[in-house]
Amino acid sequence: MSGGRFDYNQYKIGHIAEDIQQIIDKNGKKLDEDLIKENKKWYGDDYYERFPEDLHHYKYPNDVIEKFEEAVDILKKAEIYAHRIDWLMSGDDGEESFLERLNEDLNQHKMESMVKKAIG
């Protein structure tokens, strides 16, 4: 069956986490050259001369970024829980395999989070 109890909406939770992670990753950084070129095409070649502050993504304060990071962690865990419960309720997993796979997925998430923090 491969799930479906929640209409696969757990993946939407993951997409929200990914979107927030992109905001974190781009925080205060210079726009990539392709985006700068595209914006100049739409707004004029002198756009960044008039609005030099727009050469960078918005910079959120560190305390806000910390909350974004917490949100990403919570949302990824929510996606894992929803996915595993979905498979249990859809008959793809039994109660024992549900618990095993849930713990495996949560441990994998924990390891990935630790690696990401270590490499910055």
C-alpha cells in the first residue's frame, strides 16, 4: 500500500522545513549572479545602483535564525512521525516494525543534524 492515510501530506511538512532551511542558508548572503542578472532584466540595469541593499538576501538576527533552526528540526521530526504513523495505519508496517522504523528514522535525523552542525 505504501501509505496514503494522510494523503501524503507529511511531505508538505518536509517541504516547509526545506524552505525554512533555505532561508537560513541564504541569510544575509549575496544573491547569486543568475538572480542578479534576472532582476536587472526586469527592473533595469541600474536597479542595484539605486538599491544596493537588495544585492543580499534579507539578514535575520541570530536569535531569529536559532528559532528557524529549531523549527526545521521540529518539522523534520513531525514529517518522520506522520510518515511512520501513515505506514502503520495503512497496514504497511505492524506495531513492532513501526516502533523500529520510527526509532531508526529519528536516529538517522539526529545523526544528520549532528553532522550538519559539525560542518557548519
